[in-house]
Amino acid sequence: MVKLLILFFCFLIATKYVVALTINEIYPAPETGNYEWVELYNNNEITVDLTQYILTDLANNKIKIIDNIMLPLGFIIATCSSVLNNNGDSVFLKSIAGETIEIATYSGSFSSDKSYYKCPDGNGQWFTSNMITKNTSNYPACLALTPNITPVSSPTLAPTITPTSEPTPTPTTKIANYDNIYLSEAIINPPTGEHEWVEIYNNNDFSVNLVNWYLDDLENAGSSPKAFSLTIKEKNYAVVELSTSMFNNDLDDVRLLDNDRNLKDSFEYGETEKGFSWGRINFSTDQYCLQSPSKNLPNNSCLDSNGYLSPTPLPLTISDDNEIRSSAVNSVPFQSYPKTQQTFHNYNQSVQVLGVNTNIKTQSKKKPLINSTLSFISFSNSLLTIVSLLLKIKIQEGL
């Protein structure tokens, strides 16, 4: 009795995994909105419990088996979405214990009018054709085979060693180069915890793809050039973020080099202010100034307070009445070379102008004093004359 029970359980186990369940057809490239699918075929006259099997692709993505039971000599579909590759993949049929039962591998380019199927069903060879036989026998497709269709041998579980072919040399593609690419802005002294960055502007009417371009500081000094690749739309900005510091906080260059390390644009700057950027004034000149950062946007105006602008000497006019006048002149922003910060002060004292002695006004105050002295002398002379005449008259009367 015990022996009979052992034989019965062995029969059940054998039935479980030795059934002729096979991969019969693969449809990897459906039309948009439809599912990929794999067709299974039960090449036996017993019912199969499909919960004991799984389907995966080469990347171990699961392909869902729709039903739980498969009838004898029947077909069933397993579906998936965006799992199977259109240009080659492998489908694995496994037991839930991880045992690989079959592998079907296809290659080449597939479209929605092609499938990969066995002919005949179950144990045949693999073919590729445009006669799709979903959830039914491949017999009609097998009849349509012509001598021009070459069967693909079914893969086995044993590893196949493919001889390595000599690689065919391919011509080197020349990377495109561009003009009208400019440095727009750079933050040299960023806020604490942030990194330096450089903004680049594409002044062309088309997008550019900068491949292996470089940012550098002063030529042949300081940091090594740092490579970057960047796509910039027409008449637009893009930013290169620097993970490590590259530029000095004062007296340095920012240089833009193409993929052959030819200089495309550059500017020189002097002192910096923490949190402010050096930005281009416009693209018709090479002038830059300190400004508030405008990352990926048109540049802001130059700072015009707290003495960050380069002053222009005021022309002088000295009038006939010795009053000194100055003519207002618009300030000029920093140029693209170092400038020393100038500070302007407002004093409540009299105006002081470079090159003009304020004693001019002081000398003008001496005129009234001279005039009054002359008047006093003249008055005294007149008085003496009168006194002298009176004395002469008095003397004559006495005689």
C-alpha cells in the first residue's frame, strides 16, 4: 500500500512539470494602444494548472498569463505592455520553483504586422512572418511559408559560443562647431553653500548642441579647463554648474573654449561682491558689470548705488564772478578689466573739486576790505584839505 502511494505522488509530480507546455508565438511590437503578447500551447491531452508557471523576458520582467487552467491541445495568451523589445529579446517559460522549461529568442526589427512563431505547433522551428495567428494554430502561417523564408533553429538550454567577428571601423563623425556663442554672466563669489556657475547665450536663430566644450580661467594658469556639453535653444540662455570652485574672487579671467579648445569668448574681472554676478551689459560690446544674478534670464542692470560704478570726472566752468560750477555727467559702468571700487561721500562743507583751489572764493572776499580802506584814505585827505583852508582863512583875518 505504501509503495502505491509513493508511485501515485511521483506521478502527480511528474505530471506537474513534464507536461508539454511550450511557447508557440510571440508578438512584440503591437500598434499604439494595444498589448504585446506571448502564445502558449499545451501539446498534451491533460489539463495544465497555469498557476505553476511564469513567463519573463530577458530582464526578468513578468508577462501576465491571463487564465489559470489550460485545456488539452489548447492555446492561451499572456500579455504585457512595454516589456518586449522590438529589435530582439528572449522569453523564458519557468516553473514557480525557478526551473527553466523553455527559452525563445528572437532578433531583428519587428513591427505591428509581424510575429515570431513555431511551425508546426509545439515542437517546430521558429519563423518570422506577417501572418499572425493569435490564440490559434500556426498551421495557416506554416502553409504560407515560401522557400525564401529561412527557419530559425530553436534555442536550447546549453550555452552557445558565438565566434566574435572583427569590428567594422566606422567613420568618425565630426562634432559641429558654432559661432555667435557668448559668455553672458558668471557668479564668481556665490552665497555660502552654493556653487559657481557660468551662463552662456546662443545668439543664433537655431538650437545648438555644444559637445565637449570647455570653461577655463586665466590662460595657462590656475585651474585646468573643465569640459561640459549643453544644448541651447535659439536666442536663449543655458547655465553650466561648477561642482568645485574654479575662479579667483578677484583679478581673473572667464574663458569659453570650443571642442578643439579654440577661444570663443572671454572677459576679465576685478573685485567681486559675495552673492553678485559679473554680467554682460549687451551683446554688441564686451563690457561687463556687477549686477544681481539673473540665472537663465536676461541680465539685470548694473549696480548703481554704494559706489560700484566707475565715476567720470566732472568738467569745470569758472564764471567771471569767480563762482565755480560743475556739469553733471552720467556715470559709466565697469569695463571688462579690473576696477578699484570708488566711494562717493556727501559733505556739508563747501564744494571741493579736483585741480581747483577753493582759495579763489576766499580771495574774492578781500575786495570789499580794499575798497573800504581806499574810501577812508580819500575821506581823510579831503578832511585835511578843509582843515588846512580854514586855518589859512583864520590867519589872514588875524593879520
